[in-house]
Amino acid sequence: MTKPSPEIVSLVVRLGDALGTATQPFTLQSELQRSVANVRSLFSAAACSCARVEDDGEGLRFVAADGAGAALIVGVSLPIGRGIAGWVAMSGQPIVVSNVSTDDRFARDVAESTNFVPEVILAAPLVDTDGEVVGVIEVLDPQARGDHSGQDLSLLGVLASQLASTIRLAEKYDSIGAELVRMMADPDASGELDAALSQITSEVTAMALHDLALAFRVVAEAGPEATQLATKILRDVAAFSRTRP
């Protein structure tokens, strides 16, 4: 096997420095699955699901779910505009439907196919930093604080924003990985990689700080349960960071 040149080794090291924990084993699917499980727990809900806008922009595909009906909803696709999730994706607006049986937007046949028909749905769009809707998160039959207050939607909106960032960052990492392979084969391309790394580093930092600021603001308003969950997450992140060389 040919030994990599010092230049290639340097590029790989800089890539690792720029991406940090993204160079660890990671899949978007596992991250989304963990997220919907946490959101369901936070809202004490019967179920939570996440759907992504398909590449052609014409449909939604459920990619992660937790709770009642989870195994049967993952993989289901809907046209944009159909169902509560489709309406949210098309409008870009969060919504609370307190009695789905009386709402014409509700896709009852899809719910029945999962053997779980909820009474209440909270849903919010996953909107990235460019203002593009990349998916939808739904919380089914949450235990209400008040009467599904605006506070619930505000909190879900922040969580949706974080999920949108996760999706976009994963796509960027995949793209950089493909470019790295191409550039390794091209000795004249190191300048392009330098520029790409500078861009991704600044974007990741800006997105992370933006989401963190929003999260702290909303968590402070969401009550002690949300505060305890956020504190636990931050402690886990800190503990993980201390284990890294």
C-alpha cells in the first residue's frame, strides 16, 4: 500500500480539527431516533415522529418515530400538503390540533394503518438557517400544561430548529467527505479544501451558537421539567468532552 504523502495527512488532520465530534461514528438516523424519543419524553406524549421532505420536494417521508405506532409509521410517505404533517411542511407554520377527528387535514387512513389514532397533535416545521423547510416533527397526545399553550409550541419550535440544523450539518459532512476523496486524488486541489474547511467551521459555529441561545431562552420559560432535561443533556456533553484527548 502506498504511504500517504505529508500533504494528505495534513489535510486529514485539518478535516478532523474542523469537524470535531462529527468524525466519530455517527448516523443521522440514530441521531433523529434519539431526538424523537427525548421529545416524546419531554412532552409525556404517546408518540413522536419526524418526517423529512423528499429530494424532489413533492413528498414527506417519516424517518424516525418513538412510542405508539412507531414501527409502522417509519418509511411511510405522504404528498406535501396531505395530513397535518403535510400541511405544516407546506405552510411552514406550527400547529396544535386539539381534536383531530374534526379536522379535515387529518389523514385518518395513515393513522389507522399504524394501529394508533391520536386525539391531539402538536406539529412544527424543521426550518433551516436559510428559511427552507426540511421536515416536520409531530407530538401525538401530549399531556397538556394548561390547554396546549403557546409555550408548548414555542418549545417544540426550538427543538425543531435544532433538528433542522442536525439534518443540514449531516448533509454538509457527507458532502465534505465526498469532496475529500476527490481532492485526495487531485494534488492541485488542496486550496479548495482549505476554503471548504474554513466555510464549514464558521457555519457550524454560527449555527451552534444560534441554536444554543434559542434553546436557553425557551427552556427558561418551559418550567422545571424542561430545565432538568436541558441540564442533564449539558452535563452529559461536558462529561463526554472531558473524555476526549
